[in-house]
Amino acid sequence: MDFPFHHDVIDQLKADGLFRSLRRVEPDPLGRSGRLIIDGRPAILLASNDYLGLAGHPRVKEAAVAAIQRYGFGGGAARLISGNALPHAALEERIARFKRAEAALVFSTGYMANLGLLSCIIPSDGLLITDRLCHASLMDGCRASGRRFRVFDHADPNHLDRLLAKRPANQPALVVTDGVFSMDGDIAPLPALVEIARRRGAAVFVDDAHATGVIGKEGRGTVEHFGLEPGSVIQMGTLGKALGCFGAYVAGSRVLIDYLINKAKTFIYTTALPPAVTAAALAAFDVIEKEPEILERLRHNRNHYAEGIKSLGFDTLQSETPIIPIMIGDSRSALAFSERLLEAGIFAPAIRPPTVPKGTARIRTTIMATHSRDDLDYVIETLGKVGRSMGIV
């Protein structure tokens, strides 16, 4: 059953160029992680968060298969009941070492990690302050918490400072930011945010979903990228992006993790991740630490591509990472641009409101370590042709 207004909403979305539908995705017949078959058409993949190509890495797949043979697949229960298998604890210990934190806790998804933590981390009279461009899960977590919620201008430490200065004396406060912003590809000014929070008696929580395995000398994320003390922030990250697996985590002090185990509802009331998933993630951390050349390939590919499209005159905002947006503006134009690319064998979707603000529709491209140089050169050449034909460059 549906309601009449559903039809009205869908019709309006279509009229505004904002309607979305699911596409059928199949792996590349030759096993290339930088390519796929979409709606039956082969294409170069510029829309994956599998930055290192680890989802198809032999060691990751072998670890998952071995865990299935031993444990079966499903988690069976919440972890506080009977779903806490050995791979869960091993993964949390590994994450804590990788993020150089005292402890870590695995959640089912990044959305659930953010929602669970933000709903309980500070007292009911506390204040949550987020960057204006934070991920939807962070915004939703702040709103759902029932705590006072304020927003500071994107990447603006001075605005954050003014907001913190206005709060009542001794009010608990948590500063919330992405490490890498998923639609713009820029990096939060974390040192300045940490310093202001320290001076104003607040704590900092960073969502490192798009930074873990991507930035920092060893891929440890924004804290390593800026050379900060790991204990200076609470870190969240996902296992489903650069690690090529599934799930998420929070890393911080032992006391914080014990508190979340007892108070974060999205952890308490959720079935445990399948042991095969946690075993695969353990193998992915092994690859990142033992095959650093993968990180180097990602950086070389990113820089080559970014230089190429900038030279064509595209606006890529302030991107510093493998997330490189191509600003279009109008939603319908962005859709047309994306369709032209797909006709040429390139899958790079249009990102439109409400994911991004009105008037800032874009093509969001993401670069992988497994992209070939020939494919990247073809993409750059094609972007130039389509951009010129549409009057964008």
C-alpha cells in the first residue's frame, strides 16, 4: 500500500531533476576493481569508496572464506548476548593499535556508530557543535541526542571559537567534524579545532570514514596526517571504504569504550557483525601495513588525475584527497553530464540536493589505487570533451 502524497513527491523529484533509482551493478568480468558492469554496460568506475581496491584482494577474500568455514556466516545474536566471537575482539585490538588508541569498539555501520555515540556521549545539558558540512549521520546523531546543537561555518575555527565562548560556564561540549569531507574532498583543520577545544574545555570527535587507509603516512587518518597526539580526539571510522569490508568503529580511551558498550543503543541492540566480515577486516589491516606500495599507488593516481582535470579548467573545490568533485551547479546539468560520461564508458554519478546544498550539484569522482594510468588518461580526455561540449569549461 502507498499513500497519494507519495506519487506527488516522486513527480516533483522528477521535475526537479532529483529523482533517484537503483542501478544494477556487476563486477568486471576480468576482476578489475577499477571497472564494473552497470546496467549491462562496461564502465570505468569513478564512484567507489574502495580506495585501495581491497574488497577483491586475495588475502581479504581468503580470510573471509576461512572464517565462514569455522564460524558459519551470521553473527547469531547481539554481542552482549552470544554474538561476541574471537574475531570481534581481535579486530578491536587491531583497530586500537592502528589508530594508536587505548581501545576500540566495532559497530554495524558508520551511521550506527555516529548515532550511538552522539546520543549518549555527553550529559543531557551538554552542547554538540558540528561543522556545517558534516555527514548526514553526524547531523542526525546530534539532532537525535536531544542535546543542544549548534553548527559552525565549514572549516572555520574562528566561528567555532566564538560559539564555544558563548556557552554557559562548565557546560560539557563536544566538537564534531569529518576528517575528510565526503562530498568536497577537503580535510578538516583538525589542529586548530583541537587547540580551540582544549582552550575552551571541550572534547573533539572526528569521523575518519574517508581518511582511514587514505591519508597520513601509513594511512592512519587525519590524526597521523597532522601529527597530533592520538589521545587528543575521539576517532570513528569505517571498515567499508578503504578497508574494502563492512562495519565501523569508535577508537578512544578504555573508559569511553566501556561506557559505549553499556550505553550506546546502536551497539547494544544490534546483531553482531558476521565473524567472516571481521576476519576480512583483520586481513585488510594486514595488507595496509605490509603492502605500503598500495597507498603510494593511490596517491600517484590521485595526483595525476587531479592535475589533469584542473588543467582543463574544472572547479574541483578545495579537494586534497582521492575524492575530487567537479562542480556543475544545476542538478539537471549534472545529471546530463553524468549520462554523457556513462555513454562514453565512465561511471561517475551526479550528486544533487539534499546531499549537497542547492545550486552545488556536482560530479563526485573518486580515485582508486587499482585504476590503470590508461584508464585515468581516457577519463581526463573524456571529461574535457564533455565539459567543453556542455560549456562547463
